[in-house]
Amino acid sequence: LKFMLRSPTVRLFHQVFAVPNVSANDDHPEYVYLSDGGLVEDSGLIELLRRHQKIILATDTGDDPNVQLLDLRNAIQIATDQRICTFFDPQEPRRGIEWVLQA
């Protein structure tokens, strides 16, 4: 049945219904999902946070000439407001992420 994991139809089903990554080799996923986000939050971070992904690699290529990390700040605010997760400084957990972003 491992051959079914490589089926594009099965992978599409997994993606649409947010099924956690299932692969024949648990060390490396066979596919990487690339997203440009959505209408409210254009980085795709919120949806990945909702799916409880262990590793998220995000790039911000939005129009941000002053490098204020506007899209990242927007995603953090949405995730906090919707109580999806919290963000903090890993070296000082009592400190919020805003302090880290200001540094």
C-alpha cells in the first residue's frame, strides 16, 4: 500500500483535508507544500500553525521597503487574536515576541 502514498490524488486529498504528512519514510516528507497564503494573511503561516506543523519555513517577500516585517507581525497578531498559539523569546519565555522583533 506504500505506492498509494505517492499518488497525486491521495496527496491532494491529504492537503485538502489537512491530513498530517504521511510518508513511507518518516524522516523526510516526499512532498513539500508551497503556499502563498490567503486573503486575510498572505504568508500562509496561520494555516500551517492551525495544522500544528512541527517545522515551518517562512519567507517574507511582501512590499515592506522599511523592513518592518509587516506580514510577519500581521500573522503573529492574527494567531494571537484567534488563540492559535503564542509567541515568546525562547531565551526569556516571559518576554513577548514584540520585544524580539524590536531588537
